[in-house]
Amino acid sequence: MIGTFKKIWEFSGEERGNINKSVAVSFLNAVFHMFEIGAIYFVVMALANGDQDMKTVWISLAFMVISIIGNAVTSRFSKLQQTHAGYFMAADRRVSIGNRLKSVPMGFFNENSLGEVTGVCTTVLGNIENLVPMTLVNILGGFIGTIVFTAMILIFDWRIGLIAAAGIIVYLLVVSSMEKKSAVIAPNSQKSQTALVETVLEYVQGMGVIKSFNLSGRGDKNLQGALEYNRKSNLGMEQLMTPYTIFQELVLQVAGIGMMLAAVVFWINGTMTLVNALMVIIMSFLVFGQIKLFGMGISMLRLADSSIERTLQTEDMEQMDESGRALAVKKHDIVFDNVHFSYESKEILHGINLQIPDRTTTAVIGPSGSGKTTLC
């Protein structure tokens, strides 16, 4: 996981500052949630003590207003920073790939289809644009928020805090196991998505030929295969993740119930005040919200990692050597000496020997498919 974090951090480049701001604001968002709990605490304390003073009402109202306004402002700022970071991270990489395509050898386009590059620039970088900033903010912000809320529970009662901490630890173990499983299947899902874009693009570009030769319905075998491959890979990922997701939710539900039961027992045996018991029951519904953000970020981490890896592979194109020295050609004859040439596994030219003298005209003739265009 640390290696993935490092890769994402390096990939974010100049947008790292915006991601840092978003994470910091997420921490403030968790703090403003604490004001909401503070408002509830004053109300519960007043009800338990039979206090009908309007002072309690105004204090609770002030805390709620601060919480609502603070959450709204911090959420808006955090989303804006995430959107800015995601958009420009993807845009910069698209420009980088475009610039590198200008100086790759022509053989690259024989071995790498246009659809594959298009898939990276659209679907793969689209995943990065939407996933990477959100993943980092959810993981880091959710982790910080979880610490804040756990510390608050410890203030009310350390025993309840241990129950909450135990639930969080089990939850993290489940998330870790899910992340390891997803490492196996996420690259295949990413590959199927790229293959689908490649096949669809090829199919659309060849539509004119298909219609000209009345081949509608015959040439879509590859397209149907790509669609089925994509369906199976995505369905396989969902089938793998669903049991883990259910178990994660079950763990948090059991921990919440444990907190409520413990609060009731402690109040009955006199080791916890009624106010604190009621607050623990209320907080059992709120405390695990931040850790869910963390788990959501971890579940998206592997897909973000595979998308980045795929983009980096595309960027790692062989570049033409543009630093060579200028040569003064004294003779401009064109000479082929036992030349062979193939398109993939199909050989077109077989041992061609040819000499065309400078300042002469040569006609290349032959039947269709004999290799005239390839020779020229």
C-alpha cells in the first residue's frame, strides 16, 4: 500500500498542493462534525437534568449553526480542490502523451493500435481524473477523522473507546484483505476496459467498409467478444468485492451494537452517568462514518494504481534519436539488398534486390496485392 501511495503522490505532480489542501480541509470537516455532537450533548444533558433554561437552546443552536456552515464551506472547498487536481492531472498526461506521439518511430503505430492509445487517453485517464484525488482524500481524511472521533469517545468512557477501536481494527483487517484480493483482478478489469475502447473505435472507423460490402452483423464478432470480456471482468470484480463489503458493514454494525449494549450495562451498574450513556448510544450511529470513507478510498486504491501503471506504460514510448549528426549524401541511388518485410506475421516482400540509379525514373508494376505499395 505504501508503494501505491508513493506512486500516486509522484504521479500527481504539480497538483500535489491542491490534494494537500483538500486533505487538510477534510480534517477541519471532521472537527466541525464534533460541534454537531457538542450540540447534541448539551440537549441530552438538559433533558437528563430536567433543565428548561433557554440558554441551553441557544448554545445548542450556535453549535449546530457552526457545524452546518463549517461542513458546507469545507466540503465545497475540498471538492473544488479535488476536481482541480483530478482534471489537470489527467489533462497534463494527455498533453504529455500527445507530445511523445510526435516523436515515436513509425513502427510504434504498427505494433500499437490507435485504439489502445485512445483508450488510455479517455477511459484510463478518466478513471485517474475521478479516482486519484478522491482516493487520497478519502484515505487520509477518513483516517484523520477516525482518530478525532475515537479520541472523543475515549473522553466519554475509555471502555467504550476500546470497543470502538476493536471494531475499527477488525474493519481495517477486512479492508486490507480486500485490497490484496483486488490487486489480482484490478489490472484485468483495466485491460478489458482498454480493449473495449480499442475495439469500439476500430469498429466505428471501419463502418464505411462494412456498409459498402454489406457485412453488417458479420464484422462485430470482435466487438461482441470485447463486450463480453469487459462484462465478465467487471462482474468478477463485483463478485469478489461484495462479500468483503457486506462483512465490513457487518463489523461496524456489531461494533455499534456493542457500544450501545455496553453503555446500557455500565449505566445500570452505576459506572456511567445517564448523560454519557445516552451520548454513547447516539455516537454509535455517527462514529464510524469517517472510517467508511477510509474503506471506500482503499477499495478504489487498486483501480487507481492500475490506471496509473497503464498510463505510465503508454508514456514509456521509444523516442526517435534526434541528436544525430548531419550527413552530406554524395550518392542518391536507392538500393535494396535482400530486403524482407512483414505486416505482423504476414510476409509481403521476400528477398528483394533492387537498384534505382540517381536521376532516373522507375515504374513499379505487378498484380494487386503483390507488394507494390509496400515497396514504395
